[in-house]
Amino acid sequence: MKKYEEVIKEVKKALSEKRFYHSQCVEERCVEFAKIYGADVKKARLIGIAHDIAKELPDEEKIKIMKENNLQITEIEKEHPSLLHGKVGAIIAKEKFEFDDEMLEAIENHTKGTSKMSLLSEILFVADSCGADRKYEGTKETYELAKKDLKAAVIRCMDRTIIERIEKQKTIDPKTLEARNEYIKETKASH
């Protein structure tokens, strides 16, 4: 695994100033949540800063990288290739930064979420939605909730994504719906 200084240098080169600032905000939240929930702080810091490494690659480049790695592109991803940045980011993080599987899974799933996410995945998924740079309605409430109940914050983030897609008359990735349903079942079972 590469050192933080090496990773941040590469990330800074790959991103615009605005996107790099977003990554710094996510890193900050990842570290905070890792400390609260007992996750590996070093790994949380690295995935926070590196999670959007592929975000600003042209769509054609993302598709090319997916094909080179023999990875399936879903119908939703064909419609919205920007959704591929998590999967492509994981490929880049593996090749350039030598991140472990848990870290790669977190980066891969940070956009849409998935069912049965690891603690590190949940941390990144929520941190990406409630970094200090985010100005969405409910961001502050999501952040406060995340400090007390990470799984409830995961559900809230999925809810916001689904509602936003509905309001914009856009398709919803079935993976997000499936993940939300699993998290709802899981939280009901534990109460």
C-alpha cells in the first residue's frame, strides 16, 4: 500500500481544485467516522482522499478501462457512464496505490452503495454524502445521524439518491434499491 503522501500527490494531479477539495472533505469525514466506529483510520484516510480518482476521466476513458479489465457495464452505467467512476477508481487504486480488497470495495461502491457493505464501505458511502463541501438539503442532519447510527445514515443517503433521481425523472440503479431494502430489513431485524 502506497504512503499517504504519494496517494495525495497522484489524486491532486488527477482532479480539479474543486473535486480535490471535495476529496479532502470526504477524507476528513472518513477519519472522523473511523474513529467513532473503530475502523482502520489509515485506510479510511486513504480511501477518503482517493475515492474520486476517476471522477473527471472522460466517459470514453472509463468505458475503455472497464473493457480492458473485462468488467461488465450495466444498462444504467451505459446510460450514465459517470456512475463508472467508482469501479474505475477501484481499478486505478489497485494498480497505482496497491490498496487492499476492503479499500477497493469501498471505492467501487461509494456511488451507488450495495447490500452488506463492510464498515469501511459504509463510512466512505456516508462521508461522500456529508462532507463539509456538500450543500444538499439535509446534509447536516445526515452528518449528525452518522455520528450516532451509521447504518441509519446509509439508508438516509440511499433515500436521498432515490428521491433525487425520481425528482429529476432519471432512472434508478436497481442495485441501490436492492441495497436499501437489505439495509431496511437488517435494521428492523436488529431492533
